[in-house]
Amino acid sequence: MADHAVSDDPQVQAQLDRLWSLSPGADVLGLERITRLLERLGDPHRALPPVFHVAGTNGKGSTCAFLRAAMEADGKSVHVFTSPHLVRFNERIRVSGQLVGDDQLARYLERVLDASERAGADGVNASFFEITTAAAFLAFAEHEADACIIEVGLGGRLDATNVIVDPAVCGIAQLGIDHQAFLGDTLDKIAAEKAGIAKPGAALVTQRYPEALHPIMQAAAAGANTSWIGQGEGWDAAVYRDRLHYRDDLGRIDTPLPRLAGAHQVQNAALAFAMLRHQDAVPLPEAALKAAPLWAHWPARLQRLEQGPLLAPLPEGTIAWLDGGHNAGAGEAIGAYFTSDRLEGQKLHLIIGMLANKEVDAFLAPFAGKIAHIHALPVPGHEHHPPERFAAIASQWGITCTPHATPADAIRAVAASAGVMPPKLLIGGSLYLAGEILRLNAQLPD
């Protein structure tokens, strides 16, 4: 799917322009193209440090953040591959703990594109994500690190990252309905696709799923000659007296609650703990796990925005949150965060833009009764829902909706409508929009 990536660095942009000029492979999942491409590059995916492979509908990026935080708390060097990026393409590839530099990124993209094009008519015709995945694997194979965290792009079974043959452990976060055109329109079909990352010798560790999905997980694990370790089966976690309490067959630990906002982050942190404790390639002391909830950072997930150029018109004391969630599960988690106590008797101003293939009603349903006004935005460069779509929901809720051309227009409208109390503001509905907000507010992810 199109990412419309751009870069301020001319070398990187030249390679991105080249990528688009090739009209890369269509949106067809499969491992044949990425396998051929990696063969031309010397199979770098077979020379990676121990891999922690993470899938899921929601929460996989946060789980990666907790994994990284735990390892780095113990002084480990970690490669990380995640997607999509928010502001800069470089965010996708973290080499030995640092975002890949522009010079490095341009060189790796060039090498991969050269390999993809080689042999003329026998070119690989790789997709955007396959090129990106190959560039990450090439960078990781050529730099030393203690571990490698790889986030699945879409699904699992046929995702380009699933060429990894011997991960240390595989994890699956929350499951939900999303990307139905690729993964199916039922939870059992989606679960089967996600569970396709299971590999021999690597435990398949998951969050808690409905009992109806247990046979799917068990079958996937059995088919891969490994074990399924699900929450409630082989491990569990809960919040008690403002601490995260985790337990499994190795014992119990308690840690601070995650700094990342939202009750759902407790489960993502716990999944990271379970993955770390059900592998032996990268041993960690208990102290590293206890540090992870406070060390982990993952932008555009109920992120409190700082005062910056975009938010400057808002009155002092305004609280603004940013979240890129865009499906029913994300809406449920975000909506649950905004309790009456947290809102202090107020309602949220919602600035929202959503891609046209996302289900607006399912995402917004948990916000009913919590929104004062909807400010509808386009998502530049992408097909998106028109303002009339949000206006229809606002009408059902007995509130109003105002369309705006830019985030700056929406912010000025919120500022103009502010009363005696500083407003509370949520900006969300799309990771692409979230990236634009961070760019405009000069909060570049690092």
C-alpha cells in the first residue's frame, strides 16, 4: 500500500523517487518476491542477531517499544524494524539503537533497488514494503547488535518479514478486524494469518484471546513444531495497587505501570515480558524488565503533545493528545482512556482524519458522549473519508462538525471556541495524519 514517503535529504529522496518510478509490485501478499530479492543480496535475513518477531492488529509497535526498552536497560544493542514511519522514513530502521542516518539509508535503498532491477526483464518488481524490509535486513546483517526486533507489516503468514526462519521468539498482540481485503473479514481468519509467523523452536507467545481462537493458535504452533503460550494459559498479568504484576512458570515479578498512556499498554508490556521470558537467546535480569515500563516510548499512541508551532494558538493549560489508532480495537482502547475523571467534567474537541478504507463508525463508537465537537480533516496524499461522513456521526450524537483544510485551521477553530476552561483536545484517526501533526508541531520522533 502506498506510503507516500518523502525525505528532506536529497540522496534519500532520489532513491524514494526511483522506487516510485519503478511502479513496484501491486498489493499482493506473498514471499516469492522478497525471497528472490534477498537471494540477490546474499540472504542477509539469515545473518541477523536473535530476532524477536511481533505481529498483531493493535499494540505490536508498543510491544516492540517495551522489548527494546528492556534490552537497552540491560545495556544491549538492538536493531529495530517498524512501520509505518510518522515523519521521516528513517524511523522505520533503527541500527544498533540509533535511527539510520540519511547517508546510510540512501546507500541501502540504492543497493536494494539495484538488486531488484538487475537482469532487466527478470527484475523482481518488489513492492515498497519489500524494498524497505530488504534494506533493513541488509543494514542489520552488516552491523553488530545483541538482538533484532522485527514488527510485521501486514498480517503475518505472507508478510515480507516472515522470511525469517529461526527467530528467538514470536509474539502476537491484540487481534481485531482490520485490512479485511488482505486478511479476511472474520477474527478466526485474521488470527490464522497472524499465527502464520510461528516457527520451529521459537515459542509463539500471545495475549489473551477468546476460547474460539485457541484451536487456531494451537494448530499454528503444532504445524510449526513449537508451543503456543497464551495469556491465561502459560502466563498472565494484572494491575494491583498501581503496579503491574506478571507471573508465569518461572515465577512472579512486579513492575511500575507503563509510562505510555492507556490501560491497554499494561497488556503490551506484559506481552513483551512473556516473550523475553520464553526465549534464551538474549537473557535479561529482572531489573531490566522492571525498567522497561518507564523507559519505553512510542510516539502517536496517546501521546501528550508539547507546546509547539502548531499548538501555539491554543490557550495556556490546553491538554492535547495524539493517537494514530484507526480501527475498532484502537477506538475502544483510546475511548476507555478518557474517563470522566481524566476529562474533569469536560468533553473532548476531536480533530480527526481517516483513510477511506477504515470503518469510521466502529472506531468512533466508544467516544459517544465524550466529544464536544468534531473537526474533520483530509489526510493529504491518501483517499480519506469526506467531512460529510463525520458530520453524519456528529448529527447522531447531537453535536456539530466543522470541516477544515489544514490542521492549523482546526487548531485555530478550537482556540477560538475555547471557554473559561482550557480545552482538552484529541487528534487522531490516522498514523499518516499523526505524522503530519508531529512535523507541524516540531516534535520529530527520535
